[in-house]
Amino acid sequence: MSTKHSLDEIIDKMLDTVGDSKEQIFDISERSRQEYESLQQELKDIREKVANVIDKSESTEMKARFARNRLAEVSRHFQNYSDDEVKKAYEQANELQVELAVLQQEEKQLRERRDNVERRLLQLEGTIERAEALVSQVSVVYNFLAGDLKQVGEMMEEAKEKQQFGLKIIEAQEKERKRVAREIHDGPAQMIANVMLRSELVERVRNEKGMDKALEEIQDLRSMIRDSLAEVRRIIYDLRPMALDDLGLIPTLNKYLKNVEEQTNLTIRFNHMGKDIRLPANLEVGLFRLVQEAVQNAYKHADPSEVQVKIEMKRSHVSIVIKDDGKGFDTTNTSEDSFGLMGMRERINALEGDLTIDSAPRKGTVVMIQVSIDEPVE
């Protein structure tokens, strides 16, 4: 058996083991998340019950105090009251005292359960965070084994460089997948779950409050469905704007920047110079993503009032300038772990272009991009 074949078998076994481990960790994470959500609801219910018991205890305590005073009055002047009145005063005071003791015990038990649930929630938060971190790390290892190590013969000369580059790419991919999954879970998935719950209430509302209230619930459902659909479309648009294939780079950029302006209230000025020519698909996608990343970085980190995007398209090259009047940053202290800047540099390297970032604290930021065009598409 050849060394390469033996190595492939070892890698395959490692992949199976790592894949199984990833699934197990994911299952732990999902079960923990489900328990966390269940405990959150239980905690909400317990807090409501505690508030109700406290209100009831306070009311019962006032009644018990009144009954004790009544009993004391009857006891001091029992000759002025009948046997039935004395008996009734005693029984009422005793019943209220028992009821108060029961309520106090119930309150104590609820408070203990509440404290236990809160502690369990804190533990689950830690478990979920660790599980998600482990899934991400195991994914990095799995992708590394499945990709780079399968070509270990070709890797040997540049092993260290490829390892570092590959791991950073995979980490960026995993982060993006996690972001998309979070957006779907926190956006459309939650909205659809709410729609399901609200839809079940419509008939009950109709029976209890009448058709007018039921119609109001239906109107709310329609609004929730519209919001959910808009959120799904936004996520799809972020993954890949379909207009790129149909209309090209300039119209797609124009539409994207208008959408960002509407959603963020950020002033964005877009200026296009030169001919509006079609470019190879990979070049259009790469340039769009570079502008998208630069604008998002400005909005998220620079707190600007205005962003300018200028693009000049010639037959030989494309030049793009993205300028903001935000707080800027020290380019000499940029962390190597900054996925935004790292992703932009990787994209520009893939396009064999040039990227320059000029910034300083309180001076804003200017991003300059230039890419050669080998095969323009009319």
C-alpha cells in the first residue's frame, strides 16, 4: 500500500471522527438552546406567579390582622357575644392564618425555583457559547483536513503560508455562515414562529371578543408576514444581489446604496463616470462586494454623516473611491484579525488589483480600488 493511499485513509478516518464530533457538539448546542428558551418562558411564568402570590399574601395578611383584632375584641368581651359569634371569629382568624402560611410557603418555593432557573440559565449561556465556539473551531479543522491536507504533497513547499491563509479564509467563511444563520434564526424564523402563535389566537379572539377584534389580529398577521418577507429578501440580497446578473455593476450598486441610505438614514452620494459597460461576472461580483464591505465598515465603525462612492469605468480599468467623513482610525494599528479589511485585501488580490486605505483618527477614511479589465463584456 502506497504512502499516499495510507495517508488518505488516515485523513478519511480523521474526517469521520471530526465530523461526528461536530454533529455531537451541534446537538448539545441545540438541546441547550431549546432548554434555555424553555427556561426563559418558565422564568417569566414564575415571576408572574411570585408577583401574584405577593399581592395575594399582602391582601390576606391585612384580612388576617383584622380577623385577629376582631378575635381579640370578642375574647375581651365574650359575654357580649353569642357562642356562634365567638366561634365564627375564631374560625375566620384561624382560616386566614392558615391561608397566609400556605401563601408564604408557596412564595418561598417559587423564589427558590426562580433562583434555580436563573442559575441554570447562566450555566446554559456558558454552555451554548462554548459549544458554538467549539463548532466553529471543529469546522475549521474539518475544512482544513478536507481541503488542504488532501493535497498534502503539493502543500509541503509552502505549508506554513498556506496553513495560515487557509485558516483565516475558513474562519471568515464560518463567521459569515454563523451570521447568516443568526439573521435567519433571529429574523424570519422568529417572525414565522410568532405568526404561527398569533394565527392560533385568531379563532379564540373571534369567539371571545368578536369578529372586529379577530380582523385586527389578521391585519397584524399580514403586517408580520410582510416584515418577514422583506427580511428574507434582504438576507438573500446580501448573499448575492440577483440584479448583478441581469443589470450589471452600476445599476446594482446604485440600487444597493439607495437601500442602505433608506435603511440607515446615512447620506450616500453615488457618482458614476465613464461608460456603463458589462464586466466579467467574477469581476462584477468582486467589485460589488468591495464597495459593500467598505460602506458597511464606514456605517458600523466610523459613525459618518456622509459617504461618497465614485466609480470610473474605462475599457482598460475600473477605479472606485469610497470616502466617509467619520471618525477614522490609525492604519498602523489595524488588527490582523480584522475580517472586514482582511476580506477586502483577499478579494482585491483575487482580482489582481490594488487597494489603498488612507485614514487617521478624526480625519475620515478614503478607500481607493483599481482593477484592470482584460475582457470587457458589452
